[in-house]
Amino acid sequence: MANNIDSNLVRVLTELIVSRDSARISLEEQIEKGQALKGLAVGSHGMFESVKNDFKNWRAYNIELIKRIFYTDKWKYRSHQTVVL
């Protein structure tokens, strides 16, 4: 059957490369940084450009972090998604 997947294979495809605690701490830190970015008041075009640049750097870091935490390509972030600030 096409839907009969070996449970050991699924487990291996989703293994962490780093410890669970390390992954949790890294992800929580990035969530906090993202919430701080989201909460910034943008009062000028210069500030908007600065926050936009910070967001791009934060997002790029997150993509790389996920690649380094998980063993599989399954969890790679879809780079075509966009977020409006």
C-alpha cells in the first residue's frame, strides 16, 4: 500500500541533529526576537527600512537554524512565503 510507511523511517526523517533542549532554547530565542520585531513602532521611512532589514536577517537566520536543527528536508521553510510588516 502507498500509505504504509515504515514507522522507523518516519522517526529517522524527523530526528533532531542537536539536543532537544538546545533546539528548544534556540527556537524560543528566535520567537522572542520575532515578537520584539513585530512590536516595534515604525514612525518613519528610515525606521521602516531598518526594521525591514532586521526582519530579513531574522528570517534568514531562522531558515538556516531549522536546516541545522532537523535531519530532514521535510521541515525546510518555504522561501516563497511572504510576511507583511
